[in-house]
Amino acid sequence: MKKRKILKKSCSFLFAILVFSSLFLVNKVQASKMGSHSEIHLIILFNDDRIDTNVNKFIEKSGGAILNTLSQVGGIEVKCEAKLIPEIKSYNTVKALVPNHNVKIPKERTIKFRESRRSKRSSEYQEGDLYKLYQWDIKKVTNNGKSFELGTGSHDVVIAILDSGIDKNHADLKNNLLGGENFIPKNFNGNKTETGEPEDIEDRLGHGTYISGSIAGNGRIKGVAPDIGFKSYRVFDSNGQTNATIVCSAIIKATDDGANVINLSMAGYDIKGKCYWTDPETGIRYDLGDDMAEYELYKRSIEYAVNHNVSVVTASGNDGLDCTDGELLTEFLNKRDKEDGFEYEGVTCEIPGGIDGVINVSATGRNDIIAEYSNYGDGFIHVSAPGGDYSERESIYDMCLSTGIGNSYMFEEGTSIAAPKVSAIAGLMLSKDKTLTPKEIEKKICEKADKLNGNRLKEFYGAGLVNAYNILNKK
């Protein structure tokens, strides 16, 4: 493997290969039985971002239903019988369609922080005590806290965190939380704990709370921007599932709400080529076209955000793959999704990190070496940030500490842990100058990054390791 060979040359030691998946998206089709027919959820994208109401009428007349309308990007989510797919495709206004996959967060390496016996009582905990002891990652990005002297952010700038929600009462987060919204519909996937209430942003998983601490934590732990404002947009349900229409609806809403930065600590893959799906109920094989509607939906949603002057930061993914090798990714997808009836031809790209306009982030360990789990690729990675790497010394202290649900703290690792550090830096920059465009923010973050390995391994580190102090220091 090219990555491993280069690493062996650039390191004076070998470290164990132990790949841990963090927030990698696993696709499962939403399908159910309706009478003797198979019913399926579809994403339909129209040409020129314009919804064809004739298609809507046809679906409803045929017994289907329109579940979601994304008028800003010309897309709809529908529920209908699978046999309608060829007829829907026959409309010349339809650009692409695909079954709306369930997207699930697999298990990630997470270790709960436990107080030592010598720890003080909670009433006597000191400001920043855990930051001083364990947050090597935040210290690295802030030059050992020196950037805090130059800027800590403000509530005039809002970072939208699209994730699993937030522990609203966490002592280290509540002062910077500016609200948010739930995008999980009622009884999503038969999950009766989901009420669909917009205000239900409480985190059941912990991932969203963790991400928020890396950005805006201010208490026992510190985020990169400890006084920045943030909103929590809940897009993963209590079982850790979502889909493309939920995520893209949240991107659009966060943009319309006036967010300045969007953090997407998630990663998946989509095909640019032929996609086939075999209905498990009938055995009928459907040609779903020459493009994946999910990819196009993400692309249009991100373009909508960037065109409204919103910076979008993404995680590169946690499969240790060269994401510039589209054929390799297609092979990976075919193996992964075969049991769900999918077959792909063509090249695959990583989403949303492979979409133009985002700042895509790889993860490094404590020793500033690319983490074994981190995806990479020349031109695919813009910058790197600390995400932790347990495999370096098989120590939890090589992972990253942040906030957890129940007013707790957690050690974690992943590219999804690296991305929020970059989102926080973008927020710090906008706190100084709100006229900056997403392109200008990306350019400055890259220019001021610390060069790693003589800046030779750009496929791993992009422009280098992000540094808030370098950006805020005008000397």
C-alpha cells in the first residue's frame, strides 16, 4: 500500500496497524412491504434545480407520497412502489434518482474518562484542569494556548454542528449553545422514541456533544474557540441513523438560519457511474441511471451554503483509503453493499469531503503522523488536524479528550474529531472579520498551516497541520 510504504520511509519506527472506524457511513436501503408490493424511499433530483410538479402528481396519483421537498436545490424525497422507478426516470426533467439509504454510525473507539482517586470533588474542579492534563490536541492547534490571547470567538459568529445533538446542560457547553433544531422525523425507521419535535436536540449518542466540545468547550476542557457561538442540528437518531435528505435539509436550514460555518463530521462514498439495484421482494433489477442522486443532493446543498458565504468543513473518512483512486473505492462499495442488492460500475468519490467548496480534513496522531485510519489523497485533503491515533502507542492518552453526554468527558479518535478544530479556526477568523469568504478562509488556513514532513506528503496532510495562533497572529 503506497501510504504505508511512505510512512515506513518517513518514520524511524513502525507502529501497529490498528484501524478504527469513527463516523463512516454505512448504507442500508429504506424499504418495506406494502400489500404484495415492495415500497421504497427515493431521492429524486431535477434538472436546473427546478422541481417538476408533474412528477409529484404522478407519484401521488400512483399511491405514493412526497415526504420531503428541498425546493432550494430541486430535490424531493418520496415513498412509492419500486415498480414506478422506470416511469419516474422517463420524465426528461429528472436528472437522477436513487433509493434513499439509511446511513448509520458504526461503533467508534470511545473511552469514557474516569476521575482518578486523587481527583478533587466536583465542586472544587478548577477551570481548564482537564485541558492542562490531557488535551494535547487543542494545545497543538493553539500553540499551547497562545491563540487564546489573540481571540476566543464570540456569539456574533455561529458554527452549525450537524451531528447527533447536544447535551444541553453540559457545564462546559451550555453558555455557548445558541439553540438548534431536530431533523429526525417522527417514528423514523420505526423508532418510536423519535417524536419529530423540532426542539428535540438532546444527544442520545454522545458524538455531537463531543464535537461541540472540540469547537466551543469552555470549562474543565477547552475548545479551539472557547467563546464561539454554536447551534446543534440533530441529524442522527437515537440509533445512530440518518439519510441524505435529513442531512441536506439541515445544511440548507443552517444556511437560512444565518450560520457562518457548518461542521460535517461524517464521511461516506457515492458512485459516479452506473448504479443497479435488485428488489429483494421481486428479484427485478433496476438501472438507476448514470449518476447518484445522493451525491448530487449533497453537491447542490453544499453549493447553496457556500454561495451564501457559509464555510463548510468535512472529515475525510476513516477507512485508510486513497480517495483519489475511484476504481478502488468502487470495488470497496461493491463488496460492502452487495448484500443490500446494489451493484456499481464506474468511479466512486468520497462524500461530502470530495465535493468542491468544502475544507476537507485528515487526521494526525500525537506525533504529527497521519493516523492509520485516516483517508487520504493528493488534492483530496486540504489540511490536517489532530484526531488522535490509539495505534501509535496503544494508549488512551494518544486519543483526544472532549465533552460527553451526562456532563461527562470522553476520549475519542477519528477524522470526525479532526474536522471541528478547523471549523473552530474558521469561526475565529470570522470573529475578527465577517467579510471573509469561504474561499479566503480556506486559503488563509492552508497558508498558515504548519508544514509536516517538509510539505512533501501532501496526499496525507494537504497544506499541513492547522494552527490557530499562526492565523490570528498578525506579526
